[in-house]
Amino acid sequence: MEKILTGNLLFAGCCVVYLVWWSVAFRPGFSAPMTIKGFLFLATAVLGVAGLAKIIQGCSLAGQNAQAAGTHGPHYMGIIAAAAGVYIVLLLLTNLLMHRQVTTELMLIVFWACMEVCACSALWSGGLFGGKAFAVIVAIVLVAAASGMICYLKYYELEPMTAFYDGMVPLILFALVCVGLSVYQILLR
């Protein structure tokens, strides 16, 4: 479970660095040097991949432990399949019906929610928290993802400075969820 904790903290760091990168790369009327933008983008990617790797390791260990104990483990394949289906539906709806330009943010929103639901499933199957806590945490993750989707959909409809701030909302929410889950996990020890 330590790997999931570390992964969420790394992912929260990724969101914070992503916010700094967003601030220097997309602020209307401001342009930071390319070296600063490049460094921040690279740091965002490194923290994100490191966080994902730790969460995958933690989820894998939880699955192995459940299998060794002869209990039902987390249902990662179902979660990942559902996320892939949601992504395809959202991609089609937002692009074809709403004529929203497709950007990587759509994939990142769905990917983040999938990662967190898998992590919560691992923590639940590992006995860290019960079914009610699992349901509440997954609901929080889904509300944060839905809020991110609303921001994603509204972005191109907003004035430049409002759109700039709109783009920050999902990152702040996701960082708060990652930190909140980490604090909760620490408190349950």
C-alpha cells in the first residue's frame, strides 16, 4: 500500500508542476523562455510517469496478495475496460456532436480517474478501508473527473483569461484528491 501512497504523492506533485507549466506556457499576454517551459513539461512528465509506475506496482502487489490469500482481488481489467469505453464515447460525443477540438486533456482526465479507481480498488481489496469508504472515495474521484470534463468542454467557449483559469481547475482538483487519498491512507495506518 506504500507504493500507492507514494504514487499519489508523486501524481499530486505532477499536477502542481503541470499548474506551473500551464501558468508560464498558456497565460494570455505572457511568454516564458522555451527552456523554462521545456523543463517544466519534462518535470511534469517524469513525475506523472513515476507516480503511475508506483500506483501500478502497488495495484499489482495488492492483486498478488489477494490471490495468495485466496480472496477476490481488485477488478482492474473491468475498470480499465470501462475507462476505455468511457473515453471512446466521450471522444465521439465531444468531437462529433459538440465539435470540441480533441486534446490530450480528455485522455488525461479519463486516465487519471481510471488510475485512481484502480488504486482505490487495490486499497479496498487489501483491507485498508471498507466498502462504504471505497464508494465515497470513488464518488469523489468521479465528481472531480466530471468537473474536469466540464472545464474541458467550456475551455474554448471562454474569454482567454477565463479559459486560462478554467484550465487550472482540473489540475487543482486532481491534486487535492491525490493528497486527500494519501492523507486518508496515512491516517488509517
